[in-house]
Amino acid sequence: MSTLDFFGLWVHLLALVAYGGSTLALLIVVLPAANAQGHPLRHSFLAQALRFYDPLAIATLGVVVMTGAFNLTRYKDALRGRFFSEVGWLLAWKLGFAFLVIMVGTYIAFGLGHRIVRAEMSGEPYEPEQLDSMARRLAYACVLNIVLLSITTWIGLEFGHGRD
């Protein structure tokens, strides 16, 4: 493994851990802490946390995608004509799940998170039921994305097994 391959793999893994860890922290730390707040503070608390989470999640997800593409290109170059026969189906599954991770991650950051932050910044109040609904959807989306990310990671680990 060349230095560039080693560096690319570690950047990919670190970005993966940062993305997955921040999503897990949103689910098991931020959302329960927000639920413990009274309604007026809850919106503000969620907005403050999401103001940090949203750019972090989008940036690390972008790094995961780009470094994954770079690593895949080098892997394809190493296998040459055997690439699709050896890892074609595996790659199709991984890219399918990666697409789902990106879609759900985008929904978390832009579909829900950005709306909460924007409303807080403009002073628009949320009704308690509406904020409850958004927090619930945020929790469900985080759980789904962690499951999808785990499956995608597991499939990615299969690329290294039995192929030398």
C-alpha cells in the first residue's frame, strides 16, 4: 500500500467516524437534552446544536464521498480488467446504500436542521406540537442513517477481504 493510498484510506475513515459520530451524538445526546428543556428553550437549544451539526455533517459526508471515489479509482486501476468481475455486485450494493446515506443525511441537515435553525434566527416561533414532530422525524432519520451507514461500512469492509 502506497503512502497516498494509506493517507486516503485514513482520511476516509476519519471522515466516516466524524460523520457517524456526530449523527450518533445528535441522536443520543442533543435530542434527549433538547427534550428535557421547556418549549421556549427547546427550540433555541436545538437550533444552536444544529447550527454546529449541519455544516459538520455535510462537510464530513462530502469528504467521505470524495475520498471513497479516489480510493475506488486506485482500487480499480490496481485490478484493471478483473475489477467488475471481482467487486462489481459489491460495488453496486455499496453505492446504492451510500446514495441512501447521502439522501437521508441531506434530509437531516437541510430538510429538518436548516428549517429549525432558520426559524430560530428569524424569530419565527414553532408550536410545541410542530417542534415535537420535527424532533421525532429528526430522531427517526438519525436512526435510519446510522443503520444505513453501518451497512455501507460493512459492505465497504468486504472490499478488502479475499482480494489480493
